[in-house]
Amino acid sequence: MLERVCCLIIGYACGCVLFSDIVARAFSGRSAFELGDGNPGMANVGHVLGTKAAICALLGDIVKTVVAVALSNAIFPQLGILATAWAGLGTTLGHDFPFWHGFRGGKGVTTIASTIILMNPLWGITTGIVGLVSIVLTGYLSVAALIAMAFYTVVMFVTKGSEPAVLCVVFMALQVYGHWSKLMGIRNGTTKRAGLADKVRARLRR
């Protein structure tokens, strides 16, 4: 268990580096927490500062996940896929709850997506496709993310066993926490539908 905790700590340390905040300060001289809805994530930074800023933030979040996973696998190679999963969980926790900002951070979308691809590239990419299809069918990004994660969890349980699957359930719980307001907004009719879904449906009707 100590090895797993070490992977979690490595991931948390990497995750606490909020690249969206770094990018926001570089592009605007202001913290990401002061822009838009105050969320230090790629979507908020991109909405306020444009595509280049969003891409830089996205790449930063991918890199910090890869670094955490690479370090954990190098130090604890005997853990295999579990080193990746625990490091990815730590990175997501660090991103969502950075100690230096009162444990208030982003939603961990990129860190979770990066982790599941690193755990199993084939099934990770397949899960991404499931997510895109779910966006078209449901019209909501938050719902699609949960459907995709549920699919990946089942795959991990069948192919890798209970521990990776349990960690995937934790990832899903973090997604619910991060998207709670959006999920409640769907029920209340205040969450906007994804533009991608409407565009695809419009083309299919032609």
C-alpha cells in the first residue's frame, strides 16, 4: 500500500501545478481565478483568452499527468497499470484541490482523460469515441463524460480486475463533484446544450 500512496503523492505534487493559471498570467497578467467564472481550467481560460491560451493550458495538464505517471512507473515498475492509475488519481486530486489555493482548483477533465489513455491507450481512445457519441446523443458534455467513464470502468473491471475499476469509480465521483452544478442545471433547464451535438444532429437531418 505504501507504494500506491507514494504514487498518489507524486501525482498530487504534479497536479498542484495549475498550468491554466500560469498561462492566464502569461497571456493577461491576471490569475485564472480572476477570469471568467474563476475556474482554473482550460475551458475558462480558452473562453476568455482564446484558442492559443486553451491549447497551452491543455498541453500543460497533459504534460503534468505524463510526468507523474512516468515517475511513478520508473520508481515502482512492479505496480504496472496501478502505478499509472494511482499517479493519475493523485494528479487529478492536486489539480482539483491544490493545497496552495485553499484546495479550490479545476475540474480535472484533462488529467482524467490523460490517465485513462495512459492506463490503456486502446480502450482510452475508444472511451473518447464513446464520449463523443454520447455528446451527440445526450447533448450535454457533463453527462457524456460520466457515460464514457462508466464504460471505461466496466472495461477495466473485465480486463484488469477490481482495483483499477475501483479507482475508475473514484474518477467518476470526482467528475460528478466537478460537474455537479452543470448536472443540476440540466434538471433545472439552465445548462446549455453542447453546440457540437446540435450541429451534428442538424447535419443528420439533411
